[in-house]
Amino acid sequence: MSAARTPAPTTPRRELGAFLRSRRDRLKPETVGLPDTPGRRTPGLRRSEVAGLAGISTSWYTWLEQGRVGTSEQVLRSVARALRLNSVETAHVLSFVEESAPPTWAASWASPNLLTLVRTMDPHPAVVLDPHWDLIAWNAGYAALLTDPARLRPKERNLLWLVFRWPPARSLLADWERDARALLGQFRARAARVPQDPRFAELVGEVLADPHAAHWYEQRETAGYQPAVRRFHHPVAGPLRLRYVKLAAVEEPGHHFLAYLPDDPATEEAVRMLTATG
């Protein structure tokens, strides 16, 4: 296993600036109705062009990319429109508005209510994630579908780690590249707001040892959660189709309850068989 790469220290403002710069570089002048003049040395739009489209000064936009200033939601919405950001990217940019306080999270433990919910979901796989996506509670169905987290070292009990660093994941997940890329985008959007959080930094450094993750992370891709059907090639149960359901735990901010629900009768039967024989 290759050594983990530790990301360079950063701040929310620098994270925002780097993201805006990456989106400016990919935007072609003709896309926003500007002439593509000969001899352009900028891969995408110039800073002055983005500033003009957003209705702000070039100096202010430059400082924004350099991470030297914060700004308002109104300005960031204008910049997002100028850069033709999609809804997920716009939401990511707006998460950096400094009027909203950085997230604060409680300790990583699951309440009795969440523990009861996870247990009663059996045989359907279910798990509770803390704000860093560490697995803090799971049922027999989850252990049978993937692996029993109790067999992993504590720092390996993490959803992102399982997808990128647990070798069986690439054969278990039928659409590994699609699912892994989307998951990393969601995680990046979450971690960017607290770049000095040691657990986030530790996980990013570990995951970047994977070349796919390193490439996608370098592109500063972000993603939002989308309900979807995940396909599995299980070594015992065979092909499975499971609907991925995610619920926020209101009583425990930052925690989420995940369940994998059968999408067809064959999967329902296979899931019950897995738990019965596990």
C-alpha cells in the first residue's frame, strides 16, 4: 500500500479561491459570448472577464481568487452565474459565505434512538455516520453486505476509506468509478468548509494515495447527494440492486443514517439469505 499524502495546509478562503480559479480555467470565452481572440495565453477566461460578467471590480475578484478577502452571498451568486456553475457547484461556493458560522459537531457517538433504528432495519443494511463519515453504528445486514467494521482498525472504519482503500470495494461495487467519484465530490464539498479539521485532513491524505482519488481531487470536483440505486456484485449473494437512502439526524447535528433498501424481489430475498447465513 502506498504512503498517504498529506494535503497542504489551507484556509476556507484559499479553498474557495482555488475552486473559482479551477472553474474559470475550464470556461471557454465563446460559452459566455466573448470572442476567442488569437494569442490568448489564459486557458479559460481572464479574471477581468469574470469580474465584468459578475459586475464586480477586477481587483476584488483577483483578491477573492487569492483568498485575501471574504465576500457576501450576493457577490458569490453573481460570480457563480458568471462562471456558469451548476446547482451543486453554486451550493458549494455559497457554503463559504462568512456570515454563516463554521459547522460545529458533537462527539462521535450514536444515541439510543439511532442504535435502535439501525438494529430494527435488519436484515436490510444500515449504518450511522458521524460528520467525518466514520462508521459509529451498523447492523448485521451491513456487515454481511460489505464487511464487519469491527474487524477493521478504528481509523479504517470510514465510508470513504472503504470505497478507496479497502481492496474488495472495486469488485463489490459494480459501478465503482461512478460511485467513488461522486462520493469523493460530496466529501470534498463537506471537508472544504473546515480545512484545518485534523480528521478530515487525515482522511484526505489517506485517500489521495489512490491514483484515481488524487486525479479527481486535483480537479476540485464537488457533488451533492442524489438518491440512487447502487449495484453490487456480491461474492455470496450475486448481483444486488439496493436503493441508497440517507437521512440527517436532527438530534445529532452532522450525523447521518444510511440504509440500503432492496430495489427488486430478487435482491430482497438475497439480502435476507445473507443475514441468515452470515
